[in-house]
Amino acid sequence: MNSMNYRIRSPWQFRLGTIAMLLFAAQQEQLAAQTPAPSSQIVFPLPKLAIPAQSSQPAQADQDDKDKPKHKTPEEKAETAAPATSNDRLFFALPNFLSVEGADQIPPLTTKQKFAVVTRSSFDYIQIPWYAFLAGISQAQNSEPGYGQGAAGYGKRFGAAAADGTIENYWTSAILPSVFHQDPRFYQLGKGGFFHRTFYAMSRIVVTRTDSGGSQFNVSEIFGSAIAAGISTYSYHPHADKTLSNAASVWGSQIGYDTVTIVLKEFWPDIRRKITHKRSEPVTP
């Protein structure tokens, strides 16, 4: 019986039980809604990390590197140094740019500088009347008769004089000095007696200074003038004069002319001071 009563209930008892269950479920849902769900993750507080301020040392180091002087090659130093050639002129006219007055230790000339100063000297404005003067003397002496006389002969002599001077300048002061690392400048002695200074100047034809400051046989002058004499004799000079003896004569004439010129360069500062009545400042870089 009891089992039957438990299993089979009356309708009103069933309704009361159902209502009670529904109320209980509603109450549980309300409590669940009000209570936050527990998180399955465990959150640990992170320690505060001190972030160091950005240092300006790298930027300062870069700036210091830029400010530090860079090591330069000897040629770069020579190019950036003050000019190691002069603006002097013999008798206030003829270019004397390769003469150095009162200077012992100056930077060597680079190959670029050697060619630049020779170009400047060879095509200076004063060279036109100078070669015109030499051509006039040759015309008056009727040297190298193959050129003839008159305006045509004078023009040929003028062209030959200009070509001779330009070719020799490049070979003796630019090409061979660059190949053999010789200094094409003339260093004035400026002290001692007349004969002592004259001998010193004449000796510079066979003895010259190297780019490193030593002394050496002047290959540039001796062989450079010989090459220039050979080129001029066997190219544009009259056919009758294209002989070895004439080439040797031209070579000797050029050596003699350069010797007289270098002696004048030695004493020119003294002559200039006498003329201007003032002591000139040494030309140093």
C-alpha cells in the first residue's frame, strides 16, 4: 500500500510539488545570476618593471665620430693644404710658379697638382708675346731656313717655339716627375755668396729633390728635355733639320736655357726687393 501511495499521488498533491520545485529552481537561478561565476584562471599580479630612459650616448658617440679628424693619405693632405706653389713672375711677367722662396718643409705635389701648375704656366697669357719675341729672333737669324721668310715663315717659327716650350714643360715638370716621384719645384737657396748661390742653382739641373724630401739625379730635366727635343725635331720641324745632330743641338739649347733661367730664379727675389725697395715675405704653404 505504502508503495502504491508513493507511486500514485493525487492531482492536487502533484501540482503542489511541481509548484514548489519550480519556485526552488527560480530561486536558484536568481542566486546564480547575482553571484559572479568563479574564474578558472589564476591571475598573479605582475611586478612593475622600471624602464630606463633612452640614453643619448649612442647619438653622442656618432656625433663624436663625425667630429674626430679622419686620417688622410699624403696626397689628400697635399690637396687640402695651402697652395705649395707661388704666384711669382720673373721680371713681373714670365710665370715663375714652380719656384719656392724661403721654404724647406712643404707638402709634396700630387700628380694632379704637377699637371695643373704646368698647364697654368704653359698657357699663361704672357706666353703669347714671349713666343712671338723668340720667333722674331729666329726669323732675324734665319734659323732653320726650311721655314722660309715672310709672314708664313714667322708663323711657323711662332708655332714651333710655342710647341717646343709646351712639350718640354710637360715632360720635365709634370710627366717624368710624376713617374719618378720627383719634385719639379726650384727651392731658392737665398744665402751665401754670389758664386756659391750660382753653383747651387746650376747644380739643380742635374740634382733635384724627390717627393719624400731626398736628393736624386734629375731624370726629369735631363731625359725630359731630350725626349721633348726628339719629339719636336722629328715631327713638325723642317725636313732638312730632322737629324740626330739637330736633335742633340736642340737638347743642348734647352738645357742651356733652363740653366740660365734657374740662375735668374735664384737671384730674382733679391732683384725684386731692390726694385720694389721692400722685403718680400717668403712664399710658404
